[in-house]
Amino acid sequence: WTDAPNQANGGNSYNCHQTSMAEISHGTLGPSLHNYAKLKGTDEQALRDAWAKIWNSKSSNACSNMPRAGHMGILKEKDIQDIMALLFSPDSPVNK
């Protein structure tokens, strides 16, 4: 499916990633993001690595199947900030 033209592009992460154990339908191409901050940490390097991966996945893996979301304009900077909050906030469903 595609996002409605009058709405922000959602990025479609669910097609490849699981974010919560409560999800019954999620993609399996990418790794599970469940407990992301608990597993990766929340230090400055973990934040930089995650941002770089979302902005331009090829920056850390030239063969990545993940789209270069920021670099290609799929997501705006604010969208990536929201994804970062989802990945790193202790209150996020990802880290419950």
C-alpha cells in the first residue's frame, strides 16, 4: 500500500521490522527492533549509529536492503526524530 498523498510518508517500517512482542503481523526481512535501546544502549554513539542507518542505510552496509530514508527524501528530519524517539525512549512500546 502507499501513504495517502495528503499525509506524511510513513516509511513503512512494519513491512520489515517487528517493534513490539504484541504485534501479530510484521515483516521479517529486517531485524526485530523490540528492546532496541536495551540492546544497543543509549549513549551518543548508539544514537549516531541509529540516525546514520535511518538517514542512509548504505553508510554502514553497502548491501543493505533498507531504504536510504533521509538521503532519498522518503522521510524528513522530523520523521527520523520521531523514529529515534520510538527506538530509544524508555516509555516507547519498543522498549517495554
